[in-house]
Amino acid sequence: MLRTDDHSRDSAGLRYVYPVISRRAGGVSVGINLNPNNACNWACVYCQVEGLTRGGPPPIDLVLLESELTGFLHDVVDGDFMQRHVPTAARQLMDVAFSGNGEPTSAAEFPAAVACVGRVLARFDLALPLRLITNGSLMHRPDVQGGIRHLAELGGEVWFKMDRATNEDVAEINGVPWSTDKAVRNLAICAGLATTWVQTCWFALDGKAPSPTAVAAYCDALRPLVSQLAGVHLYGLARPSMQPAAPRLTALPAEEMQRFAAHLANETGLKVIVSP
């Protein structure tokens, strides 16, 4: 049975397509993994990908991707996949999401993959949300913008990672030398192309919750973009990290997550959805 605490990419025995039960989506999410080599341009301390390496994906076999997604959806729509693999309470197909084992937009074939998924969903006449879960680091690329624009035309949306908002915190949490100013610029680009949610993983590091300085910086970074954003998905540690820093991470109590969500909503006016 699928579980919320296990997002294994090989649960269906396929290269690019994998089902998960998503807390944030609220049911079964069909994942599209464009990084089957476990390579990413970031190295987040909470990442659950085992054997994560730096880099980008190999060439994507779009014919195989289309075949896998078509076969899997046949099993869901016309077969007994839900009965065999999904707990009763979660037996609802919620979305198709570009996520996987690395940054999806790092694939040169990303725009073509969006078009491919769109064709398959149209073939099944499925009005499912198409989502991109991204760290936003490649938003300056015209091909990435084109892919997101097409995703928006298909009724899709973007979940844009912003875990912290100081350069020092991002370097420690996400493993990259990254400018908050650049992150905000990229977030603005993304919000101008498609409906965009900020997704934020909130947790304790070395037993300490994010500091008041970190909280203030985060609110300050989002405040200028409030009118352009759909809201914030705030989530905690539901699955174990497979990175060397794993012993340093601790989930925050649900009450503390809710307090931060209330503070963020009060400070910015943004809608905040919490998944402890």
C-alpha cells in the first residue's frame, strides 16, 4: 500500500512515472520524475532521495514517458490500481506533478514533457491539475518559461520552493550559494507566467526552530509579491532525510507550525496551508 511517509519513485516499476499519496494534494498524485539518475542542482538537507548527486538529468525518452503515463492512467481509470495499492480514504486521483529526484526544469526536454503530459491527460479526458514542483533556480531560461507558460495554458500551477530567505540560511538548508534577491526575482517571473504557490519546509535544525530573524526575513521577502501569489504551502518533515545532515533535523510540533502560519498570514495577508 502507498503511504504518505514513503514517496518511492519506483513504486510502480516505471522509469519516469510514480504514484504517491500526497498530504498537500490530498490523495493520489502521479509523479513525473525527469531526474531518474538522482541528480539535482541543489542539495537540500531534508531531501529523501538516496544517493543524491549534483548535476542534471540524462536525455529524457519522451516516447517512453508518454507510454508509461498512458499505461499507468489506464490502470487507475479502467483497472484496479486504487483497490490494490491505495488506502480507502485516499482513493482519489488528485493531480499530475513534475517533481521526482531532482530539479525538473533542468531537463532540456522539460517543455516537451509538459506538452506530452498534456496530450495524455486530454486523451483520457481528465481535468486534473498539472503541477510543477521546482526550486525556481532556472526560471531565467526562456525554454523553462515556455514550459511553464504551456503548463498554465493547460490549467496548471507551480509550487515554488522557498525554505528560507537569508543567503546564509539558504546555503545551509538548500546547499547552494543563492541570493535572496535572485530568488524573489525568479519567483516574480514564475508568478507572471502561471498560478504560483510558495512551498516551504519548516523544521528545527540542531534542535533549534528557525530564528526570529529568519522568520522576519521570510515575511519580508514574500510581502512585495503578495498580490501575485496564490499562497504558501507550509509543510514539515513527513519522510526521513537520506542526506548526511539527517541527524540534525527534527520535525516541529504541529502547534508551532500553526503559530508560524498564523504569523505569516497576519504579516503578509497570504493564504497559508499547513501540512505538519
